[in-house]
Amino acid sequence: MPDAQTRSVPWRPAALVVTALLATAFVAWVSAILPSLPPLPGRLQADPATGLASSLADLTARLASLATLGALLAATIAPGERAFRWAARAGQVWFWAALVLTAANPAFVTGVPLGYALTPASWWTFVTSVPSGLAWLISALVALGAVLIAYGSRARAATSSWLVVGVVSWAFVAVTGNVSVGRDHDWATDAAIIGTLTLGPIAISAAASLLAPGTGRLRAHTRLVLALIAVAAASQVVVAWQELAGVSPFATAYGLPVIGSFAVLALLAVSALARRFSPEWDASGARAASVVLRDVVLVVAYAAFQTAAQHLPPPRFFVPQTIQENYLGYEMNVPVTLARLLGPGRPNLLWIVLAVAAVAIYVAATRRARRLGTPWPIWRTVSWLLGWGLMVYLATSGFWEYSTVVFSWHMFVHMTVNMLVPVLCVLGAPMALVAAASPERPAGEPPSLGQLASDWADYRPFQLLTAPPLLWLGYVGSLFAVYYTPAFSWLMRYHWAHQLMLLAFMVTGYGFFNLLIGPERSSWQMPHLVKLALLISIMPFHAIFAVGILSSQSLFGEEFYQSIDIAWVGNLMADQNIAGQITWILGEVPIVLVIIALAAQWFRQDRVDSSRFDLAQDSGEEDALGAYNDMLRQLAERDAEDARRRANEIGLRP
């Protein structure tokens, strides 16, 4: 039994406790040296107690979230009460530490004593005005959700889906830290997101392997480390390059966590390679848990270095920046031309990496599906490649670069990502490919991705979230909720928020069009006529949205566009009029494609139904005319029986 095997090595908990204590001592020492460092521009003094509270709570939240999500992964691959107990206990620690940070971290960032942020009114002001406070509030809510799941649900879909939510919450914390400041912060922010999406699974897998050291899980963890560690290291290189701003890491206190982080990544790679080419590769049970403890210790050390990096001022903070660099990460002083618009521009690192990963995984899955005997239509692969190829072009051309400063090109990019890209990706049927490429595994083994996808499809909360009314409302309402409220100006002020807006538009578009033309199994099957009605119903709202932009007498995102002060843009109202025209035109083209796809599916379904009916008729399995005659004969016999019964009741003979 895993529980007995895990408890059979008494030194393992002691090793974790010692590592955690050393990490705590290191973070406390970093907090102690903060007052001796040069003051930051605009923040001439900082409260030492607030810095200590923020640092220790930060480390506690990171370690507790690692334990929580690791326990949820263990509960997913090997359900057991022990994993759920760990998730509940660690989740509560995570919740309280993150809640403390909603006040402590904004107070530390602004350089005021913690007591200033502890009253209800001031607390909310700090949370809403400092992005890191909002990020830690989201983290606290995610922790609370994990605790509720650990206590109240044993569904595999709940634990596995919350893992994704938990990793995303880490990304919010990462992007609202030091990486969001200064020149080139757009690349550093994207690199921090990519690093979270790669290192997060490694850390969670290490914790899960310690809690559930079953046969083969050490292999899976090692493969994961070897596959992702290079990407994690590359992302850390970009972050360090931006934060150090040309200063040697040996010449600044900030260099200590930078050097330490790279050392940990190198040791993780060495540890994985050592396992891969040694008898440890086949270790299981208590032996596997002892082996993976190396990685857990390294992950704890990495968390300590990242906590220190979030609290030590990097050299980038002391480099003067312009307003454009503050908001964008770069300057846009060159007017737009057709060549610059269509040619190479400043690349969007996050979307490039997402697109490359989506294409690589899809192609690998098609090859695996064919090896398993499931032919995969080439037109689906082409559609998927076209969708992500269009996304790569937008992310690498001048379209993305100019969309960050010109509203008309912003609407071009966002409407394309909201409508055309999702339509092409939906026709690629990625979830059906996941099911075809990952057959079910026997009971007692970790579930395959196909089984997890099936669990999510049958999970009642997921079904409610993907209900047609909610998908329709999310798709139509997201445009109005963003652009017709102050949210648009706020989102444009931060690179990570702009990326989040782009991702939200793509997800809402994918969800809605998947409901209409998705070739995959859905919990909400609807007649094609109803699907057509839903499609037609969004057209007036798109028209209203475009006309609203054309006829508006006030500027959308006025505060943002006036702040960055791009001189060559000229008349902002004239540019907004062009944006309305672009919105109207781009809203029609994808709808035509959807109508064509829906009509083709409708026609194909009718042919299938007709063929099935004709086959049943020819084989005698279904005879509509004979069934109709049988029904008439049964009705006649019933009427005759009723007549005889009434005749007997009045004493007559038939």
C-alpha cells in the first residue's frame, strides 16, 4: 500500500522540514537586508516589518500551494483519502497566507506600514489599485476552492480541472511582480507566464510523486522534467536579462536569487538525467518517494529564490523609463506603413510559444492516433494549422505591435482572434483527437488525457458552464463588458492584462463556435435549425457593437491612448471611426464560414440519417408502413373490445 510505503521512511518528513526552515531563514535574511539597499525612485523608505511579513507570507503561500496542487494531482492519479486530507490542510494554509498578502504585498510595494492596509476600506483600495494585491486575492479564492473540493468532492474531473486553475493563479502572481516594470517588460512578463506553465507542472508532479509513489510514476515525472526544463530555463534567461538591465548578477543583491534559480534548474536537469540512465528509472514505492525527494527539496529552494527575487529591487527599477515603456515595454515612435504592418514586428512571445506548442502537440497526437488504428481526417489537421498559423502571423507581424497603440488595428487583431481563429481551431476537433490518441487505461492506473476529457464533459459544473445560454451570453456580452466599461482602459495599461483580454476573447469565441459547428461530443446536442438560429441571433449584436463604435462621441480607452501620446496617430476620433468599420467587416466574414460549415454538417447528417433509414427498410429492421398498419389494427381491436364490454353492461348480446 502506498500509505505504508510512504510512512516507512521516517527521515523524509524531517528532510522536508529542514529544507523549509532553511528556505524561511534565507527569505528572512533577504528581508533584513532590504533597508540597507538604495531606496527606490518614488519610494524613499520602506517599513522593515511589512517587508518581513510580505516575504514570509509569500514563501508560505508558494509552498502551501505546491503541496495543495500536488495532493490534488495525487488524488487524480491514485484516489485516496490521504491525498485529499493533505489537499485540505495545505489549502487552508495557502488561503490564509494569500489573504495576508492581499494587504502585506501592496503595502510593501507602495512602501507603507502594513497597518495602513488592514482596515476594510483601505484594504479594498490597496487590492484594486495594486495589481499584485488583486493577484493574491485571486490566489486566495483558488485556495479556498481547493479546500472545498478536498472536503466535498471525490470527482476526478474536479481535482484535475482545479489543477489547471491553480497553475493559472500562479501565473497571475508572477506577472504582477517585478517583471511588469520597465523597458522590455512585455517579453519578461510573457517569459514569466511561460516559466510558470512549465515549472508549475514539474513542481506539482514532484509533490504528487512524493505523496503517491506508485509504479511508473517516477518515470512519468522524469519525462516531464526532461521535456519542460529547457523551456523553463529559457524563460528564466529572458526574465533575468530584462531585470538585470545589463548589470552583472555578481554586482547586485538581486543577482543572488537569479544565480540561485539557475543553479536549481541545472540541478533539476542533472537529477532527472541521473534517474533516466540509472536503476532509479524503475524505482517504485518507498524507493521512488526517496528518489523524488531530491526534486521536492530543489523545488522548495526555487520557491525561496523566487520569493527573494520578488522583494529585492532589480537594477531595472533604477533605469529611467518613458510613459510608453511604462505601459508597453517599448516605444512606438515610427508611423505605421503597409510594409511595417505586414512585415516582421515586435514578437508576442506568449502567443508564439502557445501556437508552437498547440501545433506540435496536435501533430504528435495525430501520429499516435494513426498508430492506434484511428484515421484522422487531413482537413481537420489543415484547419488547426491554419488557425494557429494565423495566430503566429498576428503575433510576429506589425499587426500585434501596432495593435497595442492604435485602436483601429487593435480591433482588427482582437476581432480576428475572437472570430476567425476560433472557427478554424474548432474545425480541428482537438478534444476528439485527444480521445483518439489516448485510449482508456485499466482500472488502478493513472487516467489518460482522453479519460480526463471525458470526465470533464460529464462533470455537472462543466456542463452548466458550457450551457448554450451561458456560451451565447459570454460571447456576445464579453465585447460590451470590455469596451463599453472602464475595464478597457485598465486592461490596456498592463501587458499581462492585454494578453488576458486576448485569451478571453479566443476562449469565448471557441466555446460559442464549438457549440455550433464543433464535430466533437457535446453535453448539449441541438438540432441544426436551433444552431442556425443561435448564429443568426448574434449578428444584430455585432452590428450594434460596431455601430456603437462608429457613432460614439467619446473615445474608447481615452485615458490610455492619451497617456501614451502617440503623436503620429493623429485624430483619435477618426481612428476610432475606422475601428468601427473594421469591426463591422470582420464580424461578417467568419459568420459566413460558420454558415457554410453548419450547412455542410446539416446536409451530411441528413444523408447519414437517410442512408440509415433506407438500410433499415431494405433489411426489414424498420418498416414504417407495416408499423402504421399494426397501429391501426390494434386501435380497431381495442374499439371492438370496448363495444362488447358496454353491450354486456346493459344486458345485450353482441
